[in-house]
Amino acid sequence: MDYSRFCYCASLIISISGLVFPVMVGSLGINYDPRVLKAFANTGVEFIVGLGNEYLSKMRDQEAAQAWVKANVQAYLPATKITCITIGNEVLTFNDTSLTDHLLPAMQNIHTALVNLGLDKQVLVTTAHSLAILQVSYPPSAGSFRKDLVGCITPILNFHCKTNSPFLINAYPFFAYKSNPKQISLDFVLFQPNQGIVDSKSNFHYDNMLFAQIDAVHSALASLGYSKLQVHISETGWPSKGDADEVGASLENAKKYNGNLLKTIYQKKGTPMRPNTDLNIYVFALFNENMKPGPTSERNYGLFKPDGTAAYSLGISGTDAVSANTTTTTIGTLAPPSPDSSSPGYLSISAAERYCCCISKLLFPLLLVNYLAFRLAF
């Protein structure tokens, strides 16, 4: 999925992706002023700040990387709890050699800047990949990376090991179902009761596709000798509306997918391959992006409409989400400050500040596990 996405997950994360440049594709989506970082100050909400693909080349310059970290990360600490920086999104599957060549140097220079500023212990550096980096994803035990990408991925995995940062994957069971609805059970992809599948090699039983996809990534990492790396799902979700050929895109299915996913997270169970490992999943998306181009589904992944009203109810009450330990985090995208707009596709900064309060009061009781994340554009 492209970098203009918003994410939402459990234990709250807003992913503030970025630079002080337009990071969202085509500058579409919901734009917030950098003041939102200050609006979240002293709230306990953690932020993941992301750098857009189009600015990776600039970060090959160590001085530029240092200046960016000072302006967009250090300047907001410690009041705003920034814990991670994502460098680019799905870079390796863009089939753009120059972009791929910039990825690791950008990650390294941003990390070096954090080290120089004494921030590397509290702020990690990573990047998000499409599930399309896998050559094989089924059965999960046979998961492997595309042969043409192994040479690019291996140095990145070394970086993760060195810095103890997580490996991020964007995983959408919706796409698998849409492409083959006659062969794939809708219940299996929506976390509904079903017979599931058994991996003939590992003998593990899977009752949902997302867990099978996650374990396919675990297998791919293990095949290269990186079985101990943490795997986080940086994007997943389901559209509440789609075009005629987008089978399965409906409000009812979106409600089931996200609601059942949250219930699964509340159970605090890992995947069959990693049963004792906590899940870290970012659900896409917090808001519908009604000005985004492309298929109808692309504009309808949100839990909320651009005006702040609910797109649908997850059918979960605050009492369903009981957790002893909760943390909060967030994701966004830094771009040039935009003037407040009355367009239904954008929220003004005053609205953004109201959401800081609304999210903490209304969603925190609902999402008491792992991460709630959404990307913002500045």
C-alpha cells in the first residue's frame, strides 16, 4: 500500500511519518500541522515518525540526516514520546533501483544521527515492506523471500540485528481473498469460525490468514538465518466499500475483520509458530481518505470518516478490552505546514487537537492492547 495511508491499532500509535516536505502520495489525505506533535505532548501516546520514499536520497547526506532528526525528532522530545522512525514504505517492491539503493544508507544515517544525539536507545529505525517481498507464502513453513531481493534484504536484516529494531510487513488478507474468492474461505480471512488449514510440513493449524502470513515471514527470515528478529505488522485492514470487481469489500466485512482482529489481540496469543510472542499490529486505517485516487476501496479503509464520525462500529465495548499493561503509540507523515481547510478531505489543526482528547477518552478504553496507529501528513 502507498505511503499516504493512515494506520490504527491497539495500545495506541500515531505514526507521524516524516519530513518537512509532502510525504503523502500526491499530497492527498488528511493533513495536520506539526503542532499535532505538541498537542500530544505529555499524553503518554508514542509516535512513530516516518520518512517518505521521495526523500530517501536526501538522507544519504549525514549532515542532512542529522539536521532532520534534530528538527523533527529531538525538538519534540521528551514531552512527545517518539519511539521509532520508519524510513520509506514498501521500497523494495517499487522495482526502482535508485530508490532501493538509497534505503539502507538512509536508515544508517538516521540511526547514526540518533547515536550522535544520544537518542538511539529510545528511538529505533526501521522500514516497512509489502508482503510481495515473499517468493512463497504458502504453506507458512515454506515462506521465502524473492530471490531477486535477497541481496537487498540481507544487509537490512543485519541492520535490524545490530540496532535491535523490528522487521515491518504490510499484510492484507483482503487482497488474497479478492484475487481468489472461490478458493479462499471468507471466514478464514475474517477471523470467523472455520475449519482452518494445517501446514503439512510443520503440522501447525491456522484458523486465520493473517497469522499464516505472519508465520510465512518468520519462515522467510529463518531461511536466511534471522529467526530471532521481531516481526511487526505495520499495516493491515479491510475496506468498508469497493468497486464491483473488489469482491468482499463491504461495511459488514470490514467490521468483522477489524473487530475480530482486536478480539484476537485481546486474547494475547501469538501465531502458531510464535505462540508466546506478543502481536504488534497496526490496523489501517483510522480515517477514510475520501480524496485519494484509485479504486473505491482505497478511500474506505477508515474506522472514521473525514468529518470525525464513525464509519462503522467495531461492536466492542470498553469492557471487552481488559489489559493490565497498556502503552500508547502513534504514526504520521511530516510535510510542509498546510493552511486549515474546510474541504471534507482534510481536518483542520483544531480538529486534530480535538482528536487528541477524543482518541484518548473514547478509543483508549477500546484499544487496550498493542498499538493504535495512524499516519498524519504535516
